[in-house]
Amino acid sequence: MTATAPRQPIESRPGLVVEGDAPPEWVLRWCGRSGRTVHTSTAPGAGDSVIVLRETAFAEPPRIAVALRRLPDDAAVLADAFDAAVHLDGSLTLIHGVPLSFGERSVGLSDALLRGEEVLLEARALLETAGADVAVGTRLVRAWPHELVGEQLDADLLAVGGPHAAVDDVGLVAATAVRHAPCPVLVVARPTAGREDPRSNVAWAREPWIPPPRASVELTARPARG
């Protein structure tokens, strides 16, 4: 038995802003299929997701990667990456990095690896609950998180978490991705403290929504003890 939660109208979703003169064809196709508003701007509104384009050609079907720090903070990042994979008929890879500052015999390394595995497993469980036919893989990498999103990234679109408003600090991971990732970068606004992000609890246009993370709802009902 899968838990449910109230749905919100598609109009409540934050906008998608493309840096440049005009959105490319693949962005228009994604937004046209999902019913999402897209526009160009040099000053995104609070809560908007931003796509930073590259001059390289966009592959078909695309390989979409999402850098996850932890849930529920990155629920909106996961939701936008999944939305792109669904409507662009692409695959999705969930990535989490465990810093190399942990030596092989360091105290805390096993806990850090375990937490990383739990983040990836929980994210994958959320996607499976959504029920869409998207190929999903996971990567737990020994590297600094900002190193995962640099020149060596093998993807056609990268989703990372960023500030809720343009005046907020972008952060090292997002800044590295925007400057050095070889593919277009989707910077998704993380919710601010005390604010619930609608992308964690929204009805998709064509496919099932992603329910809130475990902090807000149980994914699977536990059998009764008797």
C-alpha cells in the first residue's frame, strides 16, 4: 500500500528560466509536454529553476544526472531532474559524493558511506513510487561533491541544488557546475527554512507526481504486528 498526500495544481510549480536569447528546442519540448512555463531572463524570480546552456549539441535520448546532497532538502532537485527524464524520454543517474578527506581507515568513513547509500536508496524509492518508465541508476562516488559536477562528468544534462533567490549564496557545488560542467546545467532552487517546496508535492502533467520524502510521508505501509 502506497501512501498519498494532497495534490497541488500544475500552476503552482515554479517557472523555468533559460539563460540566453531563446530556449532551445529540447527545453521547449520538455516544457510543452509537462505544461511548465518557460521564459528567458537575466534575473530569475524566487523559487525559479534556471538552465545554463552549453554550445555542445544536446544528445537524444539524453542522459540526465542529478547531484544529491540529502533529502528532503534536495527533493525539488530530484523532482525537476525526473520531470526532464520523463518528458525527454531520457535516463536518470542519481549521484552522491563522499569526500576524500575520509581516509580508508578514518573514523566516520563507514557512516558517511552508509548515509550516502541511504540518500540514493530513498531517492530511488521515491522515483519508483511515481511509477514512470524511466531508467534510473545510482552512483556513490569517493570524491568531493563539487568534483562530481566538473569537466569529467558524463551526462547531457546535470541537475544541482541552488539558492531559493538570486541574492542567496549559490554554493560551491552549483558554482562549479555552472562554470565547469561540460553539459547544460539545471540549477533548482532549494526551499528556504520553514518553506515547503511545491515540487515535492505536485501533480505532473503526464506522469504520476513524486510524493514528499520520508520526513513527511511513509512510502510503504508496514505490516501490523500481531
